[in-house]
Amino acid sequence: METKVKSRKTSDAARKPNLRERVYGIVRQRIQMGLIRLEDRLVDHDIAQELHVSRMPVREALMQLKNEGVLEGTARGFVLRRFTLAEMNEIFEIRTLLEPSAAASASLHADPKSLADMKAALEQAESAHLRTDLDDFMRSNARFRLVWLAMVPNRELAGAISRYIDHVQVVRLVTMDDQEVRSIILDGMRGLYEAFLSGDTELVRVRMLGHARAAAACYYSAYQKIFESGPARKTE
């Protein structure tokens, strides 16, 4: 019986993702990389045509992202979800509780390749910042985050953190346009990379907490600009 269970688990892990999962992965990656903007509407017909698939798996993938709180539905497709201040408070409270411990556990599994990938993403973010290339900066920041999340041994924890990070993408799109905010984010990335490099788990924990709090402060400063303006609240 035990052999059968192990065999089934191996088979499940090795199977290829179905169409819905593939579309979900593509759309979610685009959100994380900042390729989907505030004004963009995700329409199942358009995405199906682009990816050369039927509308049903696209619709299912978009509904999954909606159920996870990343998107919200409108009369003309889906858009990045808009959050109330109370919701933002709760998301950042959860992140400050989860991310420091997760990063500390990830640092125990850091290997030369992962550290090299973190460094490459950091250097790319620094270059993008100097060039004022917002899109490249967001992509580099996302890659940096994905590297350390991939080292978290508790995959359910890593998945939960990733989803909560996705939730604030709508605010990130505006805050990262600010040079001072990008500088703060870069400082946090540098400090975190140095902590991972040192192998000091407590330092990683402390720096991740500081990084999360700094991010929250940046996002709150942009709240009024995004959520209290008339156009940003329109979802029809």
C-alpha cells in the first residue's frame, strides 16, 4: 500500500499541467512581472485567441485568480483587484507575520546557484533603477522574490506568501514609479541578499521584517492616490 501511495504522489508531481493551469500560470506571471497594468482588462476571448486555446480554460483560470483575490470581475472582463484600506492593513499584517520566518527558513537551504540568481536579479534591478526603466525594475524585483520563495521548504507557506504579494500588485504599479520608493526597495533587496549570503538566519529574519514594513509604508503613502480617486474605483 505504501509503495502505491508513493508511486501515485510521484506521478502527480511529474504530470504536465492542464490547460487551465497553464493559462493560470501565464496570467499570474504577467501580473507578478507588472505586465498587466491598472487600466488593463483581461477578457477571456482575447486571451484564448492569443494563446490559441478555447475560452473555457481561460475563463476558469481567470475565475481562480478572482477567487484568490488577485482579480475582480467587471462588466467587460477582469481587472486587478482594488482594496480598501482595512483590507490592505490585514494583508500587510499577514505578510509581516509570515515573510520573516519564511525567509529565515529559506536561508537554511540557500545554495550557490540561488544566491547567484538573487545577485543577478538585484544587479538588474539596480541597472533598471538607474535607467528609470519601471517595467524592468518590476520584473527584476519579482525575480528576486521568486528566487528566495523557491528556497522556502514549506511550499504551502511559500504559496500563501506569493498570493498575498500578488494582492498588492495594483499598488506596486504606482509606487514603483517613484524614484524614492525604488531606492527604498533596492536598499531592502541589498540588505536581504547580504543576509542570505552571510548564512545568519536571525539577520535574514530581521531584514525581511524591515523590508516588509518599509514596503507597507510605501504602499500606504500611495493609498489615497489610488483608492480615493474617482477613476481608480470604476470597475464597470
